[in-house]
Amino acid sequence: MKKYLLILFVILVSCDHSICAKFDSDAKDFGEEFKRVNKKYIEDNEGKLTDKKMVAGMDSVAKLYFVDKNVILIKRYPNCVKAVSTLNYIKDKISKEELQLLLETIPKELKTDSNYVSVEKFLKN
């Protein structure tokens, strides 16, 4: 019996590790994509746009990759501790309604995580 419990435990831990490895991989891919998109945006628009419009466009690209793509990661990998950490990081950059919905996808096991608690406190204010 102990042998089977140990095997089950190893499988569960490795699945969680695997999920977080996928989170890391996707986050890295988004980071590389951001670098390419941002560089192309600058190259394509340098000298064509006013400084104000150039900065606004760069801000838009940054929001896409630092907020919107992180929301995708959180939705895709809610069981990963890093998803909770990321949610805490972007909590003030998304609506409280969306934040609440994302928080509800986090599994019970992670609700004691300090990042989860921080997001809950943020929602109460």
C-alpha cells in the first residue's frame, strides 16, 4: 500500500512540476516574441510617428505581452504556483471582475499561498 501511495505522490508532484515547466516555457516564448514584435514595431515606425505616438504604441505592445499574455498563462496553468505569483504581479493592471474570475480558477491547494492572499486583500479594498 505504501508503495502505491509513493508512486501516486511521485506522479502528482511530477505533473505539477511538468505544468510549471510548461508555464515557464510558454512565458519564455512570449518573452522572445515580445522582443521580436517590439523591435519590429520600432524599426517599422521610427521616424514615421511622433514621439508621443511611438511611446503609446510601445506601451500597447508592452501591455499585450506583460498583462494580456500573462492572463493567458494564468488561465492555461492555474495549478502552477507561478500562475498565482503572476496574478499577484498584474493584479492592479486588470479589472477587478477579471481578477476575481482568475482567482476562482486557482485550486484549493494554492489558496494559502502569500500571493493568493495578497490578491484577495487587493480585491477587498
